[in-house]
Amino acid sequence: MNTTDEDLARAAATGDAAAFSALLERRYDTLFALCFRLTGTQAEAEDLTQDICLSLPARMAHFAGQSRFTTWLYRVAVNAAHDRRRRAASHTRAARGWGDWELARQAAIDKEADRQDWLQGAMARLPADLRDTLALTMDDDLTHAEAAEVLGISPGTVSWRLSEVRKRLREEAREEGAT
């Protein structure tokens, strides 16, 4: 029996799964070929064809039968391709600013990592007593009084050691900047 695409489409619109399956089997390759021409790549054509096939059961009710089924199907495909391009363009516009933001974020992370590496190296070059004092008071872990108690020294000695650390680190940074 030679059932037309239009007859199959009308039957599919009423929920006839066999008619829908027969219609897809008959028109899938031509739909894919059109999608390939619309997108230019096989992967995009496969995605677009799949999206169209998934949406077809809901769209079949809109097939009025006033034109050939293939004409209607191609219109669906062209509209779907346009929608996909619009979404991609919107996504690209939205992502454009994020790319700059991410580059700036990565640069800040790299700069902070460089600072941390320099500080660790500079701390390693400090005498043990100064390094211990700095390690205890960095990031406000301990107050001068608490660090003094841990180290068994006076709070004034902690303050002097930290002053000495700042002086040595500034001098080291200046020397590295000059070379």
C-alpha cells in the first residue's frame, strides 16, 4: 500500500505511533541532509535532527495538510536551525564578558600564587626565630601576647621581631626589584 506522507502525518497527529514511526523512517535521511546543509557540520546536524525528531510529536498537531508534508517539515527544520543560531549567538554574547572576567580572575590567581611563592622563599631565608614569630602571627592567627607565650619571650620581643621581618622583607623585595 502506498500511503502518502500527508496521510501518515495526519494519522501521526492523532497519536498513531506506527504512522509516526513510518514517517520518520521515510523522511529521516532527507531531514538530516537538510540539517547538514543548514549547520555545515555533521555533529551539529545530528543534534539538530535529533532535536527536531523529539519535538515532532507535539508539532504534528500543527500540520494542517495545506502543503506537502516535506514542505512543512523543512519549514520546521529551518525554524529550528534559526532558533539554534539565535541561542548560540546569545550565548556567545553572554559568554564574551565572562571570558574576559575569567582571564582577569586567572591572572589574579597567578599573581597571588607568585606572591605566596616569593613570601615562602623569603620566609625560608629568615633566621629561625624570626620565621617562627612570623608564622605564628601571620593572618592574625595569634596576638603578640599569645605568640610571646608560645615562644617563651616577651610581647615586646615579638613586636621587635616582626618589625625586623618587615625590614628584611622590604629590603629583599627592593633588591629583587633592582635586579
